[in-house]
Amino acid sequence: MIYKLVQLEGRFTAKFSEDKQTMPGSKQVFRFADHDVIACDWECLGCGPTEPLARALLRPVMLKGELAVPVPDAVAARKNAAENLSHLPAATRSLFDNEQQYRIDYSRPLLSLYDQVQDENRILRHRHST
């Protein structure tokens, strides 16, 4: 499990170093037939009647320090993992076949939030440097 601080006291956070950048805010990943989209957690891609079908992949595990769902036993976890792996596109199942590409996009609202936080960060750095 990896923990990334994405919001602190109502303010979105992100990293903007040359070596590493992170996207601000809580996120959701939506799987479409041929690609994934990383979006803000409040978006609902694929929910509209004219939108292509998508499935939200992320589920809460902990809420307010408590387990949100029971922890499955090893047999159930293995079965769930095998079933989910069987639905992944071939491009994502091989460690060695790097010829195939699988498209992963960022939603427009998430990219806008990134730009907004980057601008706010630039303003704060400028204020502290003068």
C-alpha cells in the first residue's frame, strides 16, 4: 500500500519536482473497453446515457480508521485476483511484451485541478522568496 497526501485541511497538494510529479486530489480510475481514465473521485465517467460504458475500479478499504469491507481470506482473494486479471487487456498482462501499448488518460477536470494547484504553488513560492 502506498499513501500519498493529496489534500490537507481543504487544500489540494501535489509534487512538482523535476524527478517526480503527482496529481492532486482523491482519484478514481475508470476502465473502458480499450483504455483507462484517471479522474477526480467526484467524476462519474461512463454514467451518462450517451457515454461509453466504464467501470470504476477503486473502492474504499478504510473509512475513518475502520475497515469499510471485510478482508477476504486467501482463497477468495486469489480467486478475485485471477478473475480480474483475466479481464485485463493483453497489453497489460505481460512483463516482457513492451510492443503493445495500453492507453491511460487523465480527465479534463483532473488536468485542470493540476494546473490550478501548480499555479497556486508557484504563487506561494514567489511570496516566500521575496
